[in-house]
Amino acid sequence: MTTLENRKRVVIKVGSSSLTSRHGEISRRKLEKLADEIALLKDTGHEIVFVSSGAVAAGYRKLGCINRPTSLPEKQAAASIGQGLLIEAYSEIFLSHGYIASQILITRSDFSDETHYHNVRNTLNVLLERGIIPIVNENDTVTVDRLKFGDNDTLSAKVAGLIEADQLIILSDIEGLYDSDPRKNEQAKLLEKVYEITPEIEQGAGGSGSVVGTGGMKSKIDAVKIAMASGIRTFLGKATISNILNDAVQGTAKGTYFEVSTETVNLDQKKQWIAFHSGPKGEIFINEHGKLSIVECKQSILSSHIEKVNGRFEKGSVIRILDHQGERVGLGVVNYSTEELERIMNSIGEELSNDEVVPIEHFVCELELSLPVVI
């Protein structure tokens, strides 16, 4: 039995390709296999959040489509049918093990709005504390392309950071990260441990769908970068391997473990929200003294550092900070609206020249991270 000290909070993400038959429909057998393994983790004391794709696949036949739809309205209509069927199937299977499942549908705006962000976090924490298995998916029925997470890999990493998970497990139809594309190179080697996402790894991941699944390896690497910056160990493995979830939690599974070292940036909740979820409302350009001050000296950005303001934003908004050459320095929460900043910048009084514009505690520097700030 897992002791209290060894109990983990784990986010598990499974993509559509690992839940469907070769005809593109949801496979009850695959659902049962994964749900049974999740129930086993629950039996041993772990807290689980399950990020599951598959709503469109579950619903498109009921919509009257012979093949998986390609238009946005048909996808959304299929998702509205399939999401209910999917959660019904999961609930039935988990109930047979003595566990209650809940459904949480999230849009990107739920993360970009800080109040919604904390509401989702609080809901998930209550569910986990009560022993419930939250099943999370993007709300495909109402989400438009420009507001989508892009894929559930990204969503799972953001959820893992949101609840301060101990581990993120991403399952697909490939065994892990290889040093080259295994479809093209029979000598490709599986990387069992990765401590840093290097430019070579990113280049090897290629574009969307370049290696496996609808999200592709690139989206998985992007998700891993978010998780690592949040201090979360991540595992990438193949969904069809027997006992993959238990072995992944135990550290013995075949696949790739992305380890978090002492040098890895571990952002607190506020900085996670700023870096990965907020969506900048505008931007300020700072001089060299300001860049040196905040990057090297870890001091706040002052009004005397600002050269130019772009966009319209309110006090408390997240803004993008650039140097005088237009290179990104980072993101931060601003203490003034656009109008107030412009008024301060145009003021002659010396007493106004050193107003704190972006506090250091609400600033995330790109140079501190092993990834570009994800927006």
C-alpha cells in the first residue's frame, strides 16, 4: 500500500489515437484498459486527474457522419454528442471499481482569466481531496480555433502546473522520444532519460503530427517544457503496453522520463499563470539600464526605464516587456494602465521618475527559462 509520503498527484493524458479503433470510433476495450489501470493507481493511494481526448470520435457516427468530420461546426456538434457518451462510459467503468468520476470542460479563456484560473484550481483540489477522478477535456463544443489550447498535450501540462502535480504522464501510440524518427530510421534509439530540452530535440520533434498522433511529437515536447518549468517530472510512453501507468509512476516503465533537476526553473503559481496562461494585453519597451536592472540585478522595472508603450491595458494586466531593439525580455504584471503610464512618462516632476511599474515578484524573465514564454 502506498504510504502518505509516497502518494503522488498524477495527471494522465491520453490522446484520441490511443482510444479509438482502426475505423476511428471509440474502442470500449481501450477505454476499459486505461480506466482499469487508473483505478489500480487509485487503489494504491494516488490522486489522479485524467485528461482524455475522444469526444469527436465518440460522437460523429451518432451525428450521421460516415467519416470523422473536418468542418468546425460538425466537429463541435459531434463533440456535443460524444462528450456525454465518453463521460458516461468512463463513469460506468470507474463506478465498477468503486470510484466516482467527474467532468470538467475547459477553454483557454478559463486559464487566461486569473479568477477563472483559481476557480478551476479550487474545484480540482476539492474533487481530489474527496477521492473523485476528474476527467478533463477541452470544451470543443464552444471553443473557436483562435482560443483553443491546440491539443490536449498542452492542456494536460497546464493542468499539471495548476494543481502542482508530482508527475505528468502522456500516453500515445509511440514508446517515447527517440533520437531520430523511428518510422524512417530503424536504428533510432529510445531516449530513456532527458534532463534538458535542447534545440536538437526540438528540431527532431518537427512539426505537428510529424511523429505520432494528432498533436504530434512537437506538441508533446512543448507540453514537457511547460511541465519542467513548473517543476513537474514527465513521462512519455505507449498506451497499449500492459501496466504502463503503474510502471510509469514507479519509474520502471519503458518510455522517456523528462527529469527535473535542481537547475530547472520552478515557477510558483502566480508566475506560472503569468508565463503560460495570461495572454499579454500590451507591451512596453525598456532601456538598457532597465533590462540590466530586472534581468541581472533582480530589481523592479521603474518608470525611468520605459522608452515606449504599445497597446491599451489596465492596471493589473500582464504585458510583454521588450528591450529597445524589440527583443523579448519577459512578461510581467503592470501597476498602471496605459493612460497612467503615458502620463507618468510625460511628467516633468522628478518625484515621479522612479515609480514601480512592474514588480520583480510579478515578472517572468525569458532568459531564466529553458523555453520561450508560451502565450
